[in-house]
Amino acid sequence: MFVLELTYIAPIERIDAALAEHVAWLDAHYASGVFIASGRKVPRDGGVILAVGEDRAKIEEITRSDPFTVAGVCEYSVTEFIPTKTAPALESYRQELPS
């Protein structure tokens, strides 16, 4: 699992100009099953996405295709982790630590 943290590097007006395309991009990755949660940070200086996948390179490729990245209005930080404990609703994402 991955935590994708977006940090805005442009004025909010430029973020808002690319927002509709960003939301469509999010919707596509929710539909594919890669994204499981997302939202704005408070204060509004970026966002956070929870993503699932086995391949960090693929996740990083996805972040490069974000319209926010293409427009040059955000930077991503990608953190991979192993979800060994979850709420019951997220049990299907639970993993065992490697031996």
C-alpha cells in the first residue's frame, strides 16, 4: 500500500484551474481499484491519496500522469507501507509481514 502526499507548489488559482481534470484522473484510478481514499489536506496546501499496488514504479508512473503534475502545480511524496492492521472494512487490504 502507498501513501501519496501531494504538496501544492503553485497559487491556488492554478490548482483550481486543473481541478476538474485532476478529479477525472482520480475517478479513473478509483474505477481501476488502485485508489481507495483521497482528500485535501487541512490547511489546503496539498492532498493525500491511499493507493494499493505491488509495484512502486507503477505507482510513481501514475503520479506523473496526474494533471496536477503535468501542469506543474504539485509535487508528490510516495511512502510505501505494509498494512498489517486495518479496520474491518479494509480487511481485504491487510498484509502479512515478509518472513
